[in-house]
Amino acid sequence: MSATVLVGAQWGDEGKGKAIDRIAPDTDIVIRYQGGNNAGHTVFADGVKLGLHLIPSSILHARPVPMLGDGVVIDPEALFAEIDALAAHGIDCSRLKISGNAHLTMPYHRALDGVIERHLGRAQLGTTKKGIGPTYADKAARIGIRVQDLLDVKIFEQKLEINVREKNAVLSKIYNRMPLDGKQILAQYAAFAERLGPHIADTGRLVHDALTAGQAVLFEGAQGTLLDIDHGTYPFVTSSSPAAGGACTGTGIGPRFIDRVVGICKAYTTRVGAGPFPTELLDEVGDHLGAVGAEFGVTTGRKRRCGWLDAVLLRYAARLNSLSDLFLTKLDVLSGLETVRIATAYVCDGQRTEVFPANQTLFHHAEPVYEELPGWSDDLSSAKKFGDLPANAQRFVERVEELGGVPIRWIGVGPGRDETIER
Ligand code: IMP
């Protein structure tokens, strides 16, 4: 039995695609457990760069069956665009299985995401505008439409009618927007239903049966720990549960099955959208990290905010997810800096703390306490084993391991598939 959860240890964009690419070939199933097409991974197929948003990044590998679990939200239009782009490069997605319990992102969710953000003005979250928040809001309000509803036209039509009536009132009366055409949505989703039908499956049962038969399953988290709706930097979070606990609720698997939780963490920190970020660098070092690390969102193209690695957040992610191993990505991006820093603690309102403040106001005022280490200038991309790294890079990795309290099993030293050191 082997059930591994793969979770972002920061604010997303840690390089989970690369980590999955490394681990997935040895697994039988890769299942996404939350989020929607707000996520983004870059893959290379046929030498062509493609962005994946919903399809598990393991799609390039023959062995694992790709699945989208109950906790995922699915925009069929986005899903089929992705499937078609992959098919154009010879990648077949016919094996993709989708939970009937997953919720559908509808055109009114996308419309609402945009107008709500505008309405929030200076308080806006900087969402991806993919309709994620409104889809999860309807799920919690129990008026959401699920993938399985597509299999019953009557039910689908009833649920759609209730929603369109309510959403059109909100869009037109509160936000002064044009109402959406329910009939058009019905026709569009009826066509999606035909295509989606063969993919709909009881994914929870399939994963359970695979695990009890001794197969290996990878639970793929999107976004990251600090974007978790319950445990992240609320309200600057996404609307789902990226933390490892979400792997169980988002797939229907009991917690006793999980035997490994791999955290993915960059050698520095990035964040997109608004919200507190204690180690953010608004200087030339931040520009260096952004430029060398190509820190632009795969989903929105937005420039990511960059800063030093934050060990306070790493320890929080280690505790919250019960991390068993770490995959440290993008170590090469730090090459060329004279010195490198890691935040080891914060000073919040005059008090030093080594733990993530439970009070959000304190976190907003957190001043990082840094440890400075000597940098290195060598190109790391040809390093095959830990001993090949320059002594100062080795020291940095060992210090991250000590400060985070989690063994670093993999180290990313370049964007390529082979540019990973395994310890
Ligand atoms: P939403 O998930 O589109 O509602 O956006 C909520 C917040 O999560 C925003 O700050 C987004 O920038 C952030 N976010 C959503 N998905 C990702 C991701 O895949 N990587 C990094 N940030 C994300």
C-alpha cells in the first residue's frame, strides 16, 4: 500500500508539476483533490510548452490513471480546451476519470468572480477570475450543480433554472450587468454532458480498491498550504482545502490510508494576488528572483511577488500537513547572489516568535528575523548528486532542513526533468 499526498508548502507555484513528474511514473493513479482551473503547471509535449490547469500533470506518463476527485471544481469549457490542446500533440486523455460529486463551474460563476472582485475595490483578493470562489460558495450553500447532474437532463435543467434566476437578479440588480441566457447555457452544457459522460466514475471507490490491492496512489494538491481556506492567510486564500487533510475529504479516502506527505517548497518564496508576505523583496534581489525564476503565473500571466525563504511558514506547513519529506525546488535560482537569507523568526508587535501567529493581524505586522548565509555563483544544473553542489549551496539546503524540521529528499537544480538531485 502506498498513498502519497503531494502538497504545496507555500502560497502555490512551488513547482509541483516537476515534483509530480518525478514521482508519478511509479504510481498507478494520480488524483487531484481540490481546486479547479485556477491551478497551472507547465509541461512540454512534442517540445511544445503547454499549460495544464485541470488535468493532472502525470498525463504525460503511461502508467498512472489520471483522476479528478470529489473536491475539485470543473469548468467543462476549460477542461475540453485542455484535452484538445493535449490531443493536438498526441496526448490521449481518454483514460481521465472524473468524480460525479465534483462541482461544475458555470458561466455565472466566472461572471460573478469578476464583478465581486471589482466591487471589493482596494480590498480585492486578486483571484484568478476563473469562478472558483463562487463555485465553492454555491457548493457550501447547497445550490451547486455537480458533474453527475449532467447525466440527468431534467435535474440539470431544474438546478440551472434556480441558479440562473438567482444569479441574474444579482448580476443585474446589484452589479448592473447584463443577465445571462439560461437557454444558451443549457444547450452548451448538454453538449458538454455528451463529452463528459464517458469520463464520469466513482473515483473514491476506484482509489480505495487500488489501495487495498496494494497499488500506489498519488494525491495531487493544487495551490498551497497558505492558500487553504481554513488554515491559510484568510481572506487572501483560495476557496478549497489544499492542505494535506483535503486529500481525504477531496477524494473520499480515509486518513489511515495516507502513509507519506511530500511538501513542495521553493528555495525562496513567491505569492500572486494580494495578502501579507513578510519576506517580500521590493528591491533588485526580488527582481533577480522573478527574472531568473521566470516568476509569471501559468494561469493568469501575472508577475509573482518574490521574497526570501520563510522558515516560520515552512515549519507551519510541516506541522499542518504532517510532512514526511520535502522537495526543494529552484535552488539554481539563488545562484549568483553574494549572500542568501532565510527568515527564522518574526517580530510581531515587539514580540519575537518562531511560530506562525494564530492571529492574522499579528501576521500582517510580522517583521522577519533573518539568518544570512554565503551565496554561490556556480551553475547547478549539471549537479547529479548532493556532493556535486557547491559547499555553500549544500549548507543552505542543510540549514533549510534544520529550520524546517523535515528531511529534504529531492532538490531541483534546473527546469528540466533530469535536473533533480535525489538524496
Ligand atoms: P482563486 O483561487 O482564483 O479564487 O484566487 C484566490 C487567491 O489564490 C488569489 O490570490 C490567487 O492568486 C491565488 N491562487 C489561486 N490559484 C493559485 C495557484 O495555482 N498558484 C498560486 N496562487 C493561486
